[in-house]
Amino acid sequence: MGYRNVTEEIVLMNVDKVISDIGCCNCESCKTDVITYALNRLPPRYVSSSKGELISEIEAHIYQNATDTIFALTEGAVLVKANPKHK
């Protein structure tokens, strides 16, 4: 048993699609910036559970927080696309 931030899991599950949809660079630096941007704007949701319970928690939160998560990722991708820090 351990603890996990369900918000982080949901962000990680959606970041590639949002980056692709926006046309943002998907290098590690830009992707990390988008993830960081989103996580700093979303409330953490920690759970303490086994792996099977964690999957159930993630699925439940996906539907509750999908709009906020996609919005935060989209904002981050737009900003990173306009101001990439990579070389």
C-alpha cells in the first residue's frame, strides 16, 4: 500500500493527446512544462490504496475532473507552444 495523487495520474493519461491536438512540441522539456503547469492549477487528490483500488479511484475522478484537467493541460500546451524553453 502507498499513496498516489490521482490528479497526477489523470494528467499523465491525457497530456499526450492534448499536446498533439494543440500542435505543441512533445519533447521532454515541453511536455514536463505542460504537466507542471496543469498540476499547479489543479487540486491534488491523494488516495491510499492498493493498485486495484487505485484504478477504481482514477476512473471515478476522470469523469468528475475531466473538464478541469483538459482545460489546464490545454492552457499549458498553448503557453508552452508560444514560449518553448527547449533548444
